[in-house]
Amino acid sequence: MKRFLYTALLFASVTVFGQKTGQSPFVLIDGIISSEKMIKSDVPKGEIQTMNVYKTKSAIPENLKSWASVSDNGLTELKLKKNASVYDRISLGEVNEQFKLPKNNPVYVDGRKIENTDLKIYGNVLDNMEVKTIDGMQVLSITFPAK
């Protein structure tokens, strides 16, 4: 009985820890913000030239260091082949304007604060968007579905 209770307690603590830190790696496709779901459902495997997964901030190469602040749980970088499909993309500032927010307001992408609203995001990942008040400021929050 003790073994069962110990196992149940251990499982419960791992589950709770996983929910708190279960944020998935940040995903870039050709330098544009994306999601794991887009990689799995929208990008044909034959169109992927390279895929690199960096599990820690220290492993991120110099050319991607500007993304380190949003890569606490790693960074997945895909490069598509030159003849790959073209996906709709839009700047975070333009998405802000569609929600009648100032163009330069930060945007929260899957819980990560992005200050540079000139950065682009794929339209394929814009399913769940809402305006929230965070630290007294109205900001756009874009969330990705759980795995």
C-alpha cells in the first residue's frame, strides 16, 4: 500500500510540475514565428530542408540569440526548401492593429512576451487570439493548442 501511495504521489507531483513548465519549445520556420502544430499538420516533410532542435538557451547558435529570451523551453528551427509552399504571414504589429491596439504594443505568443512587433508570424497559427490586460496594459495574446 505504501508503494502505491508513493507512486501516486510521485506521479501527481510530476504531472503538476509538467503543467507549470509544460510550455513547448519556441518554433521558427524560416525565421517566422510558428508552432509545433503547423510543423506536424501543415508543412509536408518533403518541403523541410533542415530542422534543428536546441533544448537549452546555451545551445542556441549566435544567429538565433535574439530569440533566447523566449526560448526557456528550447527552440525548434526549420528551414524550408526553396520550392516549398508559401504560407501567409503577417507582422505582430499588423495583428495588433486588427484588434484596434497600438501597433507597438507587446504581443504574448503562447505565453511569451514579444516586444518587437515587426517580427512576422504565420497565419496558420492565428486560431486562438484574444485581448487581455497584463500589467495594466491591453495586449494581444496568441495561444497554440496543446500537443
